[in-house]
Amino acid sequence: MDRKIESVREGVWQIAPSGGMRVPARIYASEKLLTAARSDQSLVQACNVAHLPGIVGASLAMPDLHEGYGFPIGGVAAFDADDGVVSPGGVGYDINCGVRLMRTDIRAADLGRRLRPLIDAMQRDVPAGLGSQGAIATLSDRDLDEVLRDGAAWAVRHGYGEPEDLEATEGRGSLPGAEPKAVSRRARERGAPQLGTLGSGNHFAELQVVDEILDATAAAAFGIVKGNLTVLLHSGSRGLGYQVCDDALAAMREGGHHHATPLPDPQLVAAPASSPEGRRYLAAMRAAANFAWANRQVMMALIERAMERILGGDRTSSGFALVYDVAHNIAKLEEHEVAGARRRLLVHRKGATRAFPAGHPEVPPAYRAVGQPVFIPGDMGRPSFVCVGTDTAMIETFGSAAHGAGRTMSRHAARRASSGRDLLQEMERRGVLVAAHSPKTLAEEMPDAYKDAAEVVEALRVAGIARPVARLRPIAVVKG
């Protein structure tokens, strides 16, 4: 990266437009995290995104940024809804990969010898691993259409969870404008048997203890109590979402949309949001996002049932409740203020999460006085964090923040680095039980392959785009 990076203020950096860049690239990071980003192409990719037609404000990069497909992971970009483009690389292959946090009134210290049976039950009940098939039988075409249209509400109607879960899910667990007919036959075939599955890679279901409260007011609003058990679930739209992205990339390449300024990377392929290719992708992307919300809703219900079977009680007696579910990889129509005027924008968040502030109408009523929950998952061995959105995020980042720790090693490099190590024993010495379907995945996802989430959260705090609320220490995890 040979472009000059200038400090805007503590924790915020900027690369001025040059060449075909229409806007600056702005990076939210500490000096240490910025240095780490120089080791791959993520800063170059943030500048490349700034070439896209209709981009507004700046091409943004969050503290967990690392190299992705076209856009950096940790990238945020907003485009004029009428005159801008939509880019599948700005959403990613795992459409609506996201996180949901469940709280309980169960004291983690009281689990004792029941912890191992509980994590084993979760591993049995929540199918995981590459190509895994769900606890639900392969969906009929009619049911799949309903999932793609209705999202998490379909799961609740079919006995997976309760109506109050929808109130604690971004957008109530569905995106308007989803069109099942826009999803290809191949994508449907891949998704039909996978509802209610964790998948592989960096997806997980993790049992945690609330280790420290950092903002008592927000923690109380979220129902998070020190010493209590929480469950963090990370998964997405599985093979269906991957195929939707692949189909759109091929269609946009064939569509041959020519931009006034040539794009510096073919992976940035995009189409006007108003074009046939753009409209079809958005309709299919929204349907895939709805599949992901239904997927996490089903898995949450499976986890709840496993907890009831092993620990006894029910939702009421255990205090089991959804804190929030937020999407990571998505493009959404939103209104934001830009240069003093309200504008309708198509906000791409790739490896980034919404971070809306107190008072925003899309924050659930129960949290409106404090702001939207933001989750920063750790790396199996180190803590995760609950944060809350801020006014600064709304002004500067289109209401966006980081989505996790961010990789420091490729999966191939992590496998090499883990050679000869007993990762299960290492994790147990850290106080974390691991139930993994694949030793390969465990190697690729070992803690050393990630930044420390605490450093990402501190960068968010310093920049003012999210405020830490609680630290969650892992005690057991299911990996694909």
C-alpha cells in the first residue's frame, strides 16, 4: 500500500481520492490494527471500492478489516439508491451471515458436570459441518418459498421459537422485497435440506459466562447479568446464499455494464441497482437473507430444547431470551443524512454490523433508550463483547461498526501453524470445551488465526462508533 494515510483524529485515518477514486477511503483502527491491515490487500480494496459509481461519503473500513472478495471484509459503502450500483462483492458469498445472542438467568458456575453433556447435546441437535443437512426435512418448494419470503417468522409459525423473538431481530427477521422466483433452481436445491444447520468455517454456537459489565445501564436494558450463562450463535444462509452470490456475479459479468471510470479490480463487478441484473440480485439477496434469519431462528430453538433437556426447566424458569440478532453481510435500503440532507441509500455492509443509536426508530422499543446491541465475537479462546450503537456511528459510518475480531492468518496458514498441536487440549487448558466436527476446521479457526476482539472493541470505543457494554468469556463451543 503506497498511498499516503493521514490521521483524521485518534482512531480514524483517511486516504485522499486519487486516480479514479470518487470519494476518500476512511479507516477506523488503532495504529496496531492499521499496521496489521497493511499486510494484505484490504487497504487497497477499500480504495478500489471508492471507484464505484454512486458511492456516497467515503469507502469505510472497520477495525477488523482484512482482505476479501472485491470489498475488504469489514467494509461499508453506501450508494445512491437511484443512481448508484449494487455489488455482490460488497455483500459477500455468505449473505446475511450474522450473530444472535441469547441470555439466561442460569448461573454459569452452577453448571458443573452438566457443561459437557450440554455442549454434546448442542452438537448432536444442531447439524454442523460442510454440506450438513438440517433437523428439518428437506423443504418442499412451497415451504422454501415461504422461508425466502417471510424469514424468521416462518420458523416461529412452525414451532421454532416464540413471537417475541421477532421483536429482538433486525428488521423482525425479514427483508421486504424478497422474491423467491429470483433464486435459481441450483440455489434452491442447495438450500432446501440445510435449514437449521450451522455450517462450517468460522460459524459456531458458543456457551459463555458474562465476565464483566462495562455499561450497567445498557446491560440492564439487554438483560445481561454478570455470572450468567449466554449463548452466541454465528451462521448464515449456507449453500443457498453462496449460490445466489455466484449467480449474480456471473450475470453481471455477462451483462457487461461499462463504467465511466474503469474499475481497478474485476471482483468489484457491479450493476446499476435499477438495472435488470441489479434488481434480480437484490430480490434474490433479500430472499437469501430471509433464509439466514430463519436458519438462526430454527437453531436457536434447537439449542433451547437441548438446554431444557439437559438442565431442566423451560424458557420462563431459565430466563432464556433472545437479546438481538444482527446481520453482517447485507445490502439494505436506508435513509441517512449526508451533507445536511436526508438521502435514500443502498448501504452495503460486508463483515460489518449495524450500530444504530438510542432513539432510532429501527431500534427495538425495549432498547430504544440505550441503542442497538452490537456483537463482537471472539475467537473461541478469548472473550466476545456486547457493545451498543452511537450517534457518532450514525453520522460517520451510516450507523455501522465492526462484526468480529478479524483474521490475521489465511485458513491455509492457520493449518500450517497448527501442525503437530493438540488444539482440543490447548483449548481445554484455557477453560474452553470444544465440540468440533472437523479437525481441519478447528485448525483453520484456532485463536491464533484472529486478532484479539478486545483490541477491535477498544478501537471502536476510541473512534466513538460503538460503546462496550459487557465482556463474555467462552466456556464451551460447537464448531462445524
